Amino acid sequence: MELRNVVIDYLKESKEKVGIVELLNIFLINNLISDKEKVTLELKQLREVCSRLVKEGLLIEKPPGRFSYNIYYKKEIIKERKEVKKDLRDVVIDYLKETKEKLGIVELLNILLIKDLISNKEDVTLQIKLVREICSDLVKEGLLIEKPQGRFSYNIDYKKEIIKERKEVKKDLREVGLEYLKSKVQYKKLKFNSISATIFILIIFIAITISEYIFAYRDVTYGIVLSLFITLSIYIIVSVAFIREDYMRSAESLALIPLYVLFTSSLPWFFINQQYLIPAVYSVILALCLWHMNEHQIDFRKLGFTKDKAVKYAIMGLIFAIPTGLIEYIILTPNPPSPIFDVKYLLRDTIYMVFFVGLAEELLFRGLIFNDLKNIFGWKSALLGQGVLFGIMHMTWRSPLEIAFTFAAGLALGYFYYRTKSLAGPIAMHAVNNILLVSILPYLYPSIAGWFS
């Protein structure tokens, strides 16, 4: 026993890896063992002590023949005791549940040992104190009953008490919920049922249409003021009215459109270099969409930002964009952005159209507005609604054909999104369509048309 303590203390203090012979020499030189031990000590005895300590976890033998103190010994002991306590807890519960007897601590321990309900390892380490702790914990949890004091039995009414307690908790929560809803209804005097909420959404559509028409064809200032009025009206109504969650969320996503008009039309963009105008404007749209997503805790993946088949859908979108880009160019025939075609301008416009225009508009119209309308009215009505809004938002071109085209394009993009559940395809289609419209066809189409003529 003395040699065992000497080995443990030395290796614990030195924190070195030491062989048997080396360890013996150190002990003799430093007088860590008595004169009697100097005479009787043998390598075999020291090797046995070290091997035993390795088995107990106090020492580590690595590499073979060299020993060091296990610095994690206490943590392992604590972990092992927790596992033993957990296993013993289950054994105590099962035994008392089966026997339905009242047993004392010592009596219970003896029965568990006799019936081999605990392992040999537990036979050595198990103490009456541990059993008493377990039984006391189980009494507190309601699984055991201690009556008379010091004698324990299984509580046959445990499950009934749990069920009763859960019912009481459920009842309390229900009452709290009803009180909250009652107070909310009292605070929000204006109540919207499904019909009135649907009319509210329809009025927002009409108001956006009127404001865009005034903005594009009549007076920009009046259009901006009307957009401000629409935005404020929506947020005031959803704040003071008792309206269903899905309707409220849809109204707030629709409010992003007049907000978008407000920010893009009233901010002093003339301070910005014109080549940075597109990313600046569409950064505002992205910020509004992200703010809305954060407010309603909307997951990106639910909106269609997933890796699953994203490349495939993007390629499909690129293919679909070729005819649509050509059609839109024939409708609008925009002037080329620079006198001659330049690859650097093409790369710049590609970045703008993919990461700003395509991403922002698809996130707004397909990701947010379409999904919110779909949750209320179904996918067909949602498809039509977002298509109408997409066409209305292109009223600034002042071309009835462009409005009709963008309405049809909105339907195509919405259906593409609905079928794939991914925004990769619509973003690619939207971006490539615009790249063809402003960066490629203004240089290429006149040559083709001249060649045919």
C-alpha cells in the first residue's frame, strides 16, 4: 500500500512518462522508499503495482512499459459514478415497481446484490449512501413513497399524478392564452374576419395600382405621397386591428412595394455615380426584404434558397430567358449603354442583374409575396396576384405592351418557382433576360435585323 502511494504521488507531481527500472532507481536515489523496501523491493513488485494502477485508471501506460499519471482520473471517476447512479436508479425503480413492497436502504441493497440485479463492478463501489441518495431523489420526483421514514415503496399513483398535473398545466396555459387573446381583442377594437381581411388585401392591390399609375403617368410627387399614405395605412391597420396572422403577414409583404417606391424615388440618388445606381437602389429592396424576413422569422430555405438541383434550375432559367429577353427587347428597343460593346461592361451588368436586380425582385415577388398570398388563397390566386403586381411595377416604362409582357413573365416566373420550390431558376431567368435586354441585344439585334433585311 505504501509503495502504491509513493508511485501515485511521484508520477502525479512529475507528470513524466517513466519506465519500471527508471522509476525504481529514482525512488532509491531520492529516498522515497524505506531501508526495508530497498532490500526487499523487486522489479516484479513495482511492475505489479503500476499494472494495477493502470487498470484502476490512475496511471496511463503509453508507450508500453512507460507510465504516467492520468490527469483525467477524477473526471472519469465522476462520470463513472454518474453512470453507476443512473443505472442503479433504473434498477431500484424496476425492482420496487415489481415487488410493491416497503424496503429499507440496507435491505434493498442486500436484495439487489443477492438477486444479481447489479454488476460486480457496482458490488465493489456501491455504498449505502449512494442508494439513499437515489431513493431520496426518487421520493422528491414522486416515483417513490417514504412511509414510514427510512422505508421506500413505488408510488402506484405516479402516472395518474403526472397526467393530472399536465391537465392542470394545460388548463392554466389555456386560461392564460384566453386572457391574453381577450385583452388583445379589447385593445384592438377593429376586428377583421376572413371576408373583411380579404377585402383589405384587395384594397391594397388597388391602392398600389393607382399609386403606380399616378407615379408613372401623372405626377411623380403625388405618386410618392400616395405610396407613403398606403404604407402608413397598412401598418396602422395591422397594428390596431385584430387580424389573422397570415393576412397580417401578407399585408406587410405587400407594404414593401410602396416602401420600395418611397426609398427609390425620394432618396437623393443624384449624389451617387450613375454606374452604381442599380446596386444602390436594389440594395434598398434587399434590405427591406431581409428586414421583413427577420421580423417574421422566415427561413431562407423555406423561400427556396437551397442547393438541391440549384444548378439544374439555373440552367433551365438561362434557356427560358433567351426568348423572353428577345421579346422584351423588341417591345422596348432600349439604346445601348455605351457606344461600343465592351466585355467589362457586360461583366459589370451581369453582376448587377444576378446579385441585385434578379435576386431582389425574385425574393420580393416570388419568395415573399407569392408565398404569403398562397398561404391564404392557394397557389393559383397567388400566382395571378404576384403576376399582376409584377406587371404594375413595370408601369414606369409607359408601355402597355411592356406591362402585358411583364405580367406574363411574372406568371411564368411564379409558376417556375412553384414547380421547383427554388429561387435559383427564377433568379437566373430574370437576370439573363435583363442582360440580353440591356447589354447584348442592343449591339447584336440591329446587325441581325439588318442582315435579314
